[in-house]
Amino acid sequence: MQVLSKINKQSSIFTSLVSVFLGLLVGGVMMILAGYNPIQAYIALFQSAFLQPFDIGETIRTITPLILTGLAVGLAFRTGLFNIGVEGQFIIGQLAAVIVALKLDLPPVIHAIVAVIAGALGGALWAFLPGYLKAKRGVHEVITTIMLNFIALYLSNLTVREWLTDGADKTKEIPESASLHWNMLSQLFDSSRVHFGIFIAIVAAFFMYYLLWKTTTGYQLRAVGYNPHASEYAGMNVSRNIVLSMMISGVFAGLAGASELLGTAGYQAIQASYTGIGFDGIAVSLLGGNSPLGIVLSASLFGILTYGGSNMEYVAAVPREVIRVVFAAIIFFVAANIVRWVAQRRKKKVIDKGGEGK
Amino acid sequence: MINSLTDILATTILYMTPLLLTAMGGLFSERSGVVNIGLEGLMTIGAFTAVITTLETHNPWLGLIAAMIAGMLFSIPHAVASITFKADQVVSGVAINFLALGVAVYLVKALYEGAGQTPDVQEVLRKMPIPGLEKIPVIGPALFDVFPTTYLAFIIVFIGYFVLYRTPFGMRLRAVGEHPQAAETMGVNVYRMRYTGVIISGALAGLGGASLSIAIGSQFSESTIAGQGFIALAALIFGKWHPFGALGASAFFGFAVALALKGQLIGLTNYVPSEALSMLPYILTILALAGFVGRAEAPAAIGKPFETGGR
Amino acid sequence: MNAVEMKGITKRFPGIVANDRVNLTVKQGEIHALLGENGAGKSTLMNILFGLYQPDEGEIFIREKKTEITGPNIAGELGIGMVHQHFMLVDPFTVTENIILGSEPTQNGMIDQRKAEKEVQAISDRYGLKVDPRAKIRDISVGMQQRVEILKTLYRGADILIFDEPTAVLAPKEIDELIVIMENLVKEGKTIIFITHKLKEIMRICDAVTIIRQGKFIGRVDVADTDESRLASMMVGRDVSFTVDKKPAQPKETVLSIRNLRVKNSRGVDAVRGLDMEIKAGEIVGLAGVDGNGQSELIEAITGLKSAHKGEIVLNGKAITNLKPKAITHRGVGHIPEDRHRRGLVLDFSIGENMVLQTFDQKPFAKGWTLQYPQIFKHAKRLIKEFDVRTPDIHTPARALSGGNQQKGIIAREVDRDPDFLIAAQPTRGLDVGAIEGIHRRLIEQRDKGKAILLMSLELEEVWQLADRIAVIYEGKIAGWVDPATTTEEEIGLLMAGGQVGTEVSS
């Protein structure tokens, strides 16, 4: 297995690097087309992500939810599921966390822990339904999770407007006791909004690695993901594993939502559309080869691009949306596996030439 | 009361139009065996292009045509990735959504000095009453005094049905979505059919986006489409991958939107919050997929890459 | 005149040479067999003739004229048609729609349905194919689906027909009907290429045979000048004995008994309908029958993969009916599944990980929640060595192994768990002769160790060679028991087709 994963990693790291390069190239071309100087823009982008301790802190803050949504997508992928519903599970995670933060009165630390757990459970619950429908009724999880994203959005808006407030469009600030804000950490980075969530994210990454590759549960999850028929033959409970996998994925997504709410925003607002962090998780996971370490690395890259991108807009006046285009291009290149395709083409050509030579 | 009913019916027709056009697009792609999650993005680029073109040329009809062409162009990366490169079709569709929204908003900012939305289009498409028919009580104003894109949508449903079920092209397209190997052995070019299906979906979704931005609305911003593409996808599935099914589902989903918007006219929102009505299409689609509201059966080869000579 | 002549055809795929300078000459109006083992390159050669692949080298002459067949369309224009083994039919379409697909008759741009149906009916009548042009494919029998495949080629005016292993899915009676149809076709001036590895069928209907082995051309012989054993040795490359060395069985106590078992298939119809069976320690019971007579459902019910809604399965005196697969495995059932890629292996796991598919959560492979990889790998290494599974190492993905080595891996895993009762379903499907012999030896060895074995195979020969008793299954019931030492092909054939034979063999 070590040998296999090594080969896998080598080729996928190469693929990822090439894809990132090509993606940045596409972004550069976009900038040239609109009359900007891409080199200046990219320098501004990468510089501003690390310029001051404050920026580094903010970059880490941006990376935090991306790691968690990336893990959510990645764990599902590893077990044969496509969780496109991370966005919705994220929202329910936020909602559950804000409810606990506002409606319960608990001592500091414990309040935050309960709120984080509530977020995780909220995400798990929201992922349970598509898992159950897939396992029991064979409904493809992609469509159900897309639908549940919208339901989550409207549910959150409804709850904020009708229950958490009196018709307002955002809740009041959460109490200090439930916050993930950590003064010492924040001051280390010049009062930036970096918060305890980053540690949750790192622990989650280790947990995913340990779970999938070191435990009997992980063995089953992977086996069911690769081949449900063989798993059933071997006596595993396929339905249970599908549901479990979706729920763990939902836990990661819910944690992302809770940590964003309790650490960064501090309130839940009525949203017209998604934050996009859940969809970003798809890009993060793909680029990271669906492995925990890869996800942490690619989340870092996407975080740098996102945070640096918003500064680039101020510094170089290049609209930050060009970064979305870079993301899109990277997804295309990774998904189409350009590197493998080129390699196959060349191999085929060599063979064809051999044929003509005779 | 009669006025409220007319109003709700008219709103239904208004909001079903973009859904119907886009769902018909999705139908061509998915019937050929290519999942199209990217409908949202294709609508976005259509909406954007229609506004920009109309602003420049002052001709909304050119805007419509440009939107179709832009939709076709943006569907090509999806076709290349999922047909030629055999990439995961869902992933590729997600990337289209990223790409389209990114490009559109980027260009809006680049063109209008950092503004988040385009200026208003003055020469939007106007409603076209059909003389005589528009006078029919209740349904007249709702059905026969509508935007040209609405008439177009209905015409496309019938043409779509005719093409898919009565012509060799349609039969081959459906065969490719059910059993591409069989179609290939009969001399059908699977790749070409699938490319065609995806590109048609781009054209119609582009048109659907345009119907939102230069008929129902009059400008483009990041939130112009806001999930309409995904509702269209839901309508396609709820309509069981059939033109008339898509028509019925779009009408029903449009009705849900109308109730959410106009519910206070008949006092509905006193009992049901508008969010609950907005959720309805999605809940129904899940129920349909789960087999509680009639089983939805997807084309057999949907989502599966095709390899020549493979089995 | 030669209808088809392929000269020096070479086709390479990444890593292998599928066809290496193969020649094929088929005379006008003959039934010509293309004989070779699984993986010998028959399908590649025919896909080249049908235009799905392009040869890297070589020439093709159709009716003595040199041609290049660049696609199925060109093949169609040349009058070449293929009757595929895995039917190439679109399920929700009608018979007519399937037949006209790709060359639809139109009127004003619309498909002319009525004209198409008329033409299909006419061709069907002319060759005695008896198909209903308006029926949907999903509603008709396998035999009729095959006739639709034949019609597809005839509709396109094919006069060179390639039949790809057409008898694999048919009952003996349907095979007889197919042979009549083939004879009709030849009478009408058609030429037939018949891909097969069944020697008896060649001797019965073919005029000439071309043999290929491991991608290479071995020879072309007239059927009149040869016999089965000579064909077999040309196919395999050495003399083949048609018998397996084994001592007479020493059956002891009953290990498995099944009473009045009823199991539904995936469509909810009873596939096993009141089946009784008994298997003793130290014997191999062969389960013979045409595909789709309840074999798979029977095995899935025994192993807990499907539930039985009536009847009883007893293992070593205790009922195991409708227990979970895991519980049944623990009580001593081993199962070499019918489809090794679908059920038998997780192809993306390493071969090492696959060796503990049922036992990964037991000591010593797991301690509590954590896997003990050193133990797992040690175990896998031992099995691979003992059972001679050829793999670079235990970390190689199962997908990368050859079919024979994958099967050896499964057998190693199942046999090593030391079950009292072993099910071997199609254990040699798709394997080459060398691997088949090895697997047969293993099964006999297990029998001699006192295991009870149920061997299910669609290859009658295999059942005949290995089994100590043969149960013939027909429509979900045991139609009769025969003794392999004394039975005849007619007797088994009759039972397989649902006929009545009086003999009951008891041990």
C-alpha cells in the first residue's frame, strides 16, 4: 500500500503543480485581455498575503474553512461519494452553532465547545439524508445534495428572520463565552481575526488520515467506496458505511461552518446566495489529490489566492474575480488530468511510429 | 381576487421561462449522456453577454443571439473535459459554474470601473401581446401578453420534442445516452452526438440567462442568476428528462416562485413563510428522485465516459 | 471466391500485441470458425474487420478487393455485419428502432416508422426469425434479442456476418434453432464467421476453422480433415487431456442441505422455486444448467447476499437461512464468486489488503479499532507464496494482476479460512488453460481434505470433469441428478431444457 500511495502521490503532485501553473497562466491571459499587467498583479497578490503579520493572520483565517470543506469533499471522494452538499452542511453548521451560542447560557470555553459540537452535528444531520437516500433508495447524492443546499439556505434565512430575530436580517453578536476568538493568537498576528478554528482544521486533517488508513472503520469505508458489491460479499454493511461516510463528511463541513461563525463572523445573516466556501472545497480536495496532507497544502494555496486576491483588487485594481477563473481553470486541468492524457498520447504515438518503422 | 389570480398566473409564466429554456438545454445534454451541473454557469454567461451586447448595440435581439453564442462557447470546455478527456462530468460542471461567474463579474468590474453591476439596459425586450387573445379574462394577460422569450420557450419545447422523438438526430442522441456502444456499432459518432448535445445545452441555457437579464430584469450582477440554473436542473429531473415533463415541472416551480413573491395578494404568507414556498421545488425533486412522487429514470449511460470499442 | 481475406494483421495496444501477423481467409458461402482461447485476440481481429479498430499493419481484402475499413459505417457499406455477444441493444427502444438506428428511413426529415416496421417484418419473415417489430427490447427474451441482432445486420444488407460467441447465452434448444437460422442464411448466399471456443459446435456446423493463439496465427484447416482433440491442441499449444485426474469421492456426513428454497430475483420474480439439495463432506456437487435458471440466486441465498422467502438452508445441522453474510461466513462457508471483479476483489485495494477482506477486523489483523498492517502483510505474503499468486509484491493493486492470478488470490483467501463448505461459481471463467488446470487441482485437493463443494459452471465440460454428482437446474428447481460417469450429453441436455429423465442418483 505504501508503494501504491507513493506512486499515486508522485503523479498527482506533478499533475497538481502543472495544473496550478496552467491555471495561473489562464488568469494571466485574462488580465492581459482586459488590459492589466499580470506580473504586477500576481506580485501584489502574493506579497499582500504575507506583507504584515496581520496579513499572515488573515491568510490563515481564510485557509481555515477551506481545509475543513476540502476534507469534507475529500473524505467523501475517498469513499466513493460526491458530496456537493458541503455548502448546505456548512450553512446548517453555522445555524446550529449560532443557535447554541445565542440560546444557551454556558460558562466560557464550554459554551464554545458545545457550539462547535452542535455545528458538527448539524452538518452530520444534513448529510445524513442524502446518505440515507443513496443507501436505501439508490438516489444519486449529487442531485439530492444540490437540492439540500438550497433548502439549507432558505431554512437558515427563515430561522434567522422568524426565530432568532424579530424580522431583522442578521442576528446579534454571539456572546464572548461562545467565541473561538483567542486573544493571544490574534495578538501574535497583529490583532488579525485568526482564531482557534485553524487548530480544529489541523486536528480534523490528522483524524481523516488516521480514520481512513489506520482503522477497521476506514478499511470498510474505503472498500465500500471502491466496490460496494465486493464489500457486501465480504460481509460489510454497505448502507451503514455510505451513511457513515456522508455523516463524517458532514461533520467536517459543519465544523467549517461553526468555526467560521464562532471565530470570524460572530453572527448569522440572511443570505441571498452561498458563501461559495463549500464549492471551493471541491477545488481544494481535487487539487490536493483527496489526501489530508494534500488538502491542507492546496487549501493554503487557495487561501493565499483568495486573501491576496482581495488585496490585489485594492493595490493593482485588478478585479478579484480573476481568482475564481484561476480556480476554475485549475479544476479543469486537474479533472481532465492533462498530464496523464499527454503521457498517454505520447505513448500511443511511440507505438504507432514503431508500427510504421517495420 | 380575479386580479390576484391573473397576477399569480402571469408571475408563474414569467418565472418559468428561464427555467424552461434552460431545462430544455439540459435535456439535450443529459439525453446524450452528459450530466450538466454547469447550467447555472451557462445561464450566468448568457445573462451577462445579453446585457453587454444590448448596451453596446441597443438591440436586444442581438443580445439574445449573442447570449446563445456565448453559452455555446462556454459549454465547450465542459464538452472537451467530460467527453474527450473523460473527466468527471460533475466536477467539470462545477468548474463551469466557477468559470462563468468569475469571467462575468470580472469583466463587469473591468468594463465599468470596479462596479458590481452593469448599468441598466434601456432597450430591454418588451412584452408582445397577441391581439385578440390577450383580451381573454384571467389567462389572456398571463399567457398572451408576455415577453418574446416566453413564446420562444414554448416553441422550443415542441420543437425539442419533435427533434428528439421524431427525427434520426434525436433518436441517435437518445441512443447515445442509453447505450453508446450500441450506437457506435450502428455507425453513430458518439463523440459528435455528445458534443452536439452539450453545445445545444449551452445555447439554450444562454438564452435562459438572457431571458432573466434583458426581459425580466434589465441589468447583470453577481446575483442575477442566483440558483436558477440549479432549479432548471431540478425541473429537468422532476420532469423525468422529457420535454413535456420539463414544461410541467418548470410551470410548477414557476408557480412556487409566484406564490413566494405574490403570496401576500391572497393572504397566503400569513400562514406559510415565503422561504417555505421557495424550498418547495427542491423538496419535491428529492421526493421524486426517492420514488415517492413517481420514479424518475435517468438515461442509462448518463455520467459515464465513453471509450471507442470498449464495453 | 474469398469473401474475406485478412493478411498479416498486427494490432498493438499499450503493453501488448493483441494481433501479431494474423491471417484469415473466408470463402464465399461458408461457415468459418475463428477459434481461440479467451484473450487470444479473436475480438480484436473482428473489431478490426468491423472497423472499430485500425490495424497497425496488414491488408484486408473484401471479395478480393483491397479495402481500408475506417469505421463501422465502411464495414456496413462493404456488407459486413456483426452479431455481438453482449447484445448491442438499446433497452427502452423498440425492435424496429434498434434495427434502423444509424440508417433511418425518413420522409421530410422525419423517421418513417411505418415503412421501417414493414421492412423489418419482411426480413424477419424471409429468414424465419419470428420477431415482433413493435416490442420493446426490455420485454423480449434473450433468444429474440439475439435474432434482433441478426436482423440489424440483415437490414443493412450484410452478406458477411460475424457471430461473436452466439451460443454462450442460449439453451440447447435455442442453440438448435440458431443453427437452423445460420444454415438458412448460408443457403441464401450469406457468409458467416463464427467466433467460438466450443469445439463441438465447430465440428457440427462449420466448414473451416482458423485458429489463433496468444495473438498469433496458428493455422487454417478444413473441418472435414480434423477432429476435436487436434483442434484443441492447436488452440492451446500442447496436447490437452479432457479428463482431470482424481480418485473416487469418499463422501461422509451431510454438510449442507436445502429444503424447498424459494428466492426472488432482482425483478421480484421467483428465480429459485422450491429447490432441494444435499451436499456431503468430501464430494463435489456440480450444478449444471443454462444461464439464468436460478443458479446465481441460489448461491446468493446460501451466502446471505439475497434473502429466501421460503424454505430452509441448513449447515452442519444448524439453520443459516437469511443470516447476514458475515454470520454465514463465520459458520464455515467459503465462496469463490461468479464475477471476481464485481464481488471477489476490491480491485483498487492492494492484493495484500484483499487477502483480509472478511477478516480485517479480527485478531491478529486488528487490535480494537486499529489495523495491524504488519500482521496483514505477513498473512498475505504467506498466502501468495502458498497459492503461487504471481504479483510483483503484496502492495500491487489487485487490478494490475492477470485474471488467473486474481482468481488464485481469491481461492487462497477462501480456502485458507478453512470453511466446511466451499462454493465455487464459474471458477475458471475467462482464464487460460494453464490456470484452469491449476484451479481444478485445488478444488479436487479441497474435496480430498473432506470439504463439501458446490461447483456451479455454465461450461458443461467443467462440471462433468470435476463433479462427483451433477445436479441439473432448470427454472429454479433441480430437474434431475445424474452420475457423471454414466450420463450422456443427451440426458443432461434434455434436463437442461426442462425435459424429464427418470434416473435419480443417490450416493
